[in-house]
Amino acid sequence: MNTPADQLPAGIEACDCLTPLGDATATADALLAGRRALALAPVLGRDGGDLVPLALTGPMDETLPPRWLPGLHRLAAGIPPAPWGSARFPVIVTSSNFGVGSLYAFTRDHDAQHLVHGTPYASVELLRAGLGWGGHVHIFSHACVTAHLGLAHAARLLHAGLAERVLVFSFDFVSPFVAGGFHSLKILNSALPAPYARRETGSIGLGDGAAFAVLTRAAAPFQLRAHALYNEMFHFTANQPDAGGFAACAAAIAAAAGGRRVWIKGHGTGTLDAGRLEAEVFARQFPGAPLTGWKGSLGHTLGSCGLVELAVALAALRGPGSGKKIPGTVGGVAPCFTDTVALAPFASAGFDGAILTSNAFGGAHAAMLLTHD
């Protein structure tokens, strides 16, 4: 389905992330230096298997309590205080994995404690109780556009007058179950991803990632001004060959952007067909706008990528002095699908907005417009 972009400006009061490279500032600095968090590791963790590119914050196999919990508590320490989880201060949790790694661990260890946090509800309840949130917690999961959906829902709650501030919290950590599933599709293979590169074989990497954003109706230096969502419902994994889904989403967010001069943070996983369609459509819709993507370093953080990469973009835009730079497409190599792909960092001066996109299996597309004073 296709709808015009929702013009629902919301101020970003706070935003940060956790990646194997550190918080948002450390991650942006590492990307600017061209560092990769991805490294070849066994696809099934301690059970071995083929070596594939993974960006991990620690050993992939699940522990008790789950391996992702301490990192999420550290990340949450930076959230501004509020009665989170109350009616006027709701929390939206977005993920595509939740605690699925714990379910896989149960099949290997047969320890029933893994089942306590193996489902979406149970993993969020573990997090909610540990962080002291109230019961007004919304859960979203729609593959790799999940964080976009959570941010768009937060903006709608604010504009409907149903909330004062909204916390969007997202996490996805790689498990042998998840890595093995992508490996079976042959897109997680032994090659490091090269987003938007015109080459013979595509490949992706997977990565641990978590992030939060606090959205508000109050004025803020950075705003999410509009959201565009489109779902082709074309295929279990593939996009429409004519790029119709990419084009519909790009046209909607372009209408919302008006005449702004923007740069584009694309999805850029390293697959071939989707990467080509994305690059070509945005080059046509935004002539001359540089296109960059960071999954060649961070790996694909799945349902959390939209929020993780928003935090990185904000950190880059807040960089020191007048030398603010946007990281280029780490891992990308020439020739690229279009001449708009930015392989090297570029100055943010002269741009008055950014388009941040994510895409998901089956042709789900999402884009949001980030602006700043």
C-alpha cells in the first residue's frame, strides 16, 4: 500500500546507539576513519560452520541472563529522565530478533531459563522491569523497517496529543539462529559486503546494534519532519523488478522534502538487485544528492538499523566545529551502480536535510526526512 508521506514534525530531544564500535559519537568517528566492525566469524558460534562477516559486541552464543541485557542497560543510562511507560510518556520497543537467540540456546542447552526471555513479549518485559518502565509499552516488529515504524508511530502519538514525549528503544543482536538463516539464503557468505558496488556476487554482514530516541513536541535543533512508508507485498524476499516500491517511497519523501538540498543515508546492505534499484531510484529522484551507507562496516542491524543509523547521522552532524563530515560508504568500491554513491566522507555544510531509508524483505520500504536548524 502507498500513502503520501506523513508530515508530522517531531523534535529529537536525545538519541544514542550501541554498536561494536561504541556509542554514536565513537561509531561516527570510526566510520569517518573507514574502520570496519565486521570480521569473519563462525556462522553458528561455538558450533562452528562457515566463516561469515559479523560485527559483534561479544561472543554470539546466548548466556544467562541474555548477552544483550547488560549493553541495553548501559545504553538506557543515557535516556533523559521521565516517567517512561506512563500514559503521557509511552515507550515503543522495536526489534526483529527480540530474544529469539534464547529460544535457539534452549534447543542446545535444554535449560528452561532461556525460555523466560525467548519471546518478544518476554524479552521486552525483562527489559521493562529492569529499567523501571511502566506498562504503556508498545512493541513493533516488521523486519528491517521496524525502527522506522516505531518512530513514525511516536510522531503520530505526539501530533494526536496523546503523549508529551515518546521513547523509542530498539535492539537486535545476532544469534546462531539468525546468522544461520541468512546464511541459508546465500547472501551471508564469506565475502565482506561492498554496498552499491557493481560486482559479480552480492553479500551482506550482520551486526549487533541498539539505539534509542526521545521525540518531543517541543522545539529542538534536529527534527524528524516526515515519514514515508510503502509495502509492495510482492515476494517473500525480493522487490518488484521494475523498482516500483523504491520509486513510490522515494517520490513520497521527495514531496515532503520540497526544495531542500539533502544527502541520503541509504539501506545499502551489499546485495546486488536491491542495491542497484535503490541507488538508481534515488539518483533519479534526488539528482546530485550523495548516497552513503554504513552496513559495510556495522553490518545489518536488522529491525534496529533505522534507529542505529539515525543516531550515527546525528552524531556526524553534531561533529566538532565547521568540519562536520558525513561518513562515506565504508566497504564500497568502484565501479558503483550510480555516480552519486559517496565512497569517501563529505562535508555536511550546504545541506539542510537528510533522507534516511531502510528496506525489508518482500518490498517493504521506509524513509524519513531529518532536518536541522
